[in-house]
Amino acid sequence: MKENITGPDHKAQAPRGIIAICLAPERIPPGAVERLRAAGGRDVLALGDRTELQRFAGRVEIGVGDVPFDLIPEMPLLKWVQLWSAGADSIQRYPQLKDHPFLLTTTSGMHGPQIAEHVFGLLLAWNRRLPEAFAHQALGQWKPVRPQMLSCLDGASMLILGYGSIGRRLARAALGFGMSVTGIRRGAKGPSGPPVPREEEGVRVASASRLPDLLPQADVVVNILPLTAETRHSFGRAEFAAMKKTALYVNVGRGPTTDQEALTRALDDGTIAGALLDVTEPEPLPGDSPLWKSDRLLLTAHYAGFHPNYNEIALGITLDNLGRYVRGEALKNLVDKSAGY
């Protein structure tokens, strides 16, 4: 995801439109309308209802939240959309917007702490066989496990696919558990390339071309890739076959980046030890999916990125970008609309 790319000189734009908050009422933090009005110097309307948004579409200069991409052609004054999420892959369903002259930004950067905690919650639950212990507790049964049935993170290796802000936070936690970490990042030159930036000290960084060499070395493979035309089903049969039979596959990014049929086969035939998923394809996972019956899977319902103060944090990011917009400065978390991230 690109950051700090300067947009047009917004101060020179005319006429001035409104800021439309496209969120359900319960997702709008207290005082948000007043704070946005003060920071943006524009009228602010909460237009979470689609019909209401259409009524004012001709006046919208800035859209905040879940702006329906299909309504954007009806917004002639639109200059900028600030999403309430880190992902912008849904814009790929609207190729006509690729060259539409509006800026698109996300809340990228706010999800690292909670997703890192979620990943390690799943890893610890798997390694220490906690789901079984909790099931025995519910039945009033005291059933210790044999030491050979447990695993430890200390000394294990983690490979992170999509080494961005979330990946860096995840790597910090992994290093704290005594793991070795390698991050796959677009454009990286790999472990033999230039010095690793300070905030990545202790983490090897490699390009996607190194994936076939790195997969056989990893004990835990974590997928945080954005969904693009290139990443759709990019992790499939060949990638699972390259992994250790004792390795775990974790996906907290986007479900469609994984070939789910290949994953199901890899779990069924023991190609890998197990999978820890927060995302699937489709969502919700259908009741007849064979994944529900797999004893090699731990599954959560796409809430790894949730935070109890999510809306307030997202508003803070929006206000920071709004100040930049008003001053004609570079916006953070700018999305390449063609790529979708």
C-alpha cells in the first residue's frame, strides 16, 4: 500500500461540497460530526442510509466510511473517499473507477496490535491444545495431555506473506516468543539485499520470488496478503506441498488469496499439520463446507481486526488525513485504485 502521495491542491478546488459520513449510526463516535466539521471547514451530514446518500450525492466532496462505490459516478464534486477499513479490494469490482479523479485512502496501520494478538491466540490455542481442555472443562473432566502432543513457539520459524504494518507488529510478537521471522514483501530484495530498516531489525525481508525456497523452512506460514488479481488463489496446491508436514498455515488477510479446495485437501491428507483461519471463501463459510469437520482446523469468523475502540481510532486517522487534505498536503494510506491496495 502506498503512503504519503500528494493529492491535488484542494484549497483551489471549487465549489466546496459536503463531508458525508456513510456509516450506521452506532458506528459513528460521539462528537464525530462536530469534529469533522471543525477540522474540514465543511458541512457534515451522516448519510448511512443509501437513499439519503443518493439525495445528497451531487454535493459530496468527501466521503467517509462505507461509501458505496457504485454511487461514486453520481458524485460530480467527489475529491476523496476515506474508508473505515484497511482493505480496499472491493473497488476491483468497479473497473470504471480506476481512472476516476478521486483519492482513496484507508485506515491501514490501526489493525496490527489486535491481529497480532489474534494470531498468537490461535497459535497458543493450537500448540497447547486449549480447545480440547475447554471442552473437557465443560464436561467436568480432568484429562492431562502427553508432552509429545504439545508444541512450543520458542525456536520455531515464522514466514509472513505480506510484510506491511500488520506483519511488522506480528514479527515483533514472534521475536518476543523466541521465533525467527522472515517477511515476504513486494519489491524487497531479500535477505542478501540492502540492510534491514531499524524497525525490522532481526527480521529477514525477502521478495515473493523467494517463496518456493522459504516455504520448506517455515514452521508457521502467516498470510496477510491483500486481495488482488495477482494474489487471488495464489496460495494453492504447490505452496502447501512445499510446506513442512509439521507446519501450520494461518490466514488473517483475505479468504480468496487461498485456494480453499487445495487447503481442504492438504488438511485431509496430512500435507500440513493444520490451519488457523480468520477468513474463508466465501464468508460466512457454508454449513456444508468440509472444513467444518476438519480436526486440523481452528476457525474464527473474520474478527481478528476488531478492536473495542475501532471507530474512535478510525476517526482519528480520518481527522489526521482531513487536516492534510485541507492544507493541500500528502494523504496517508493512499490506495492505488488499479491495484486495489
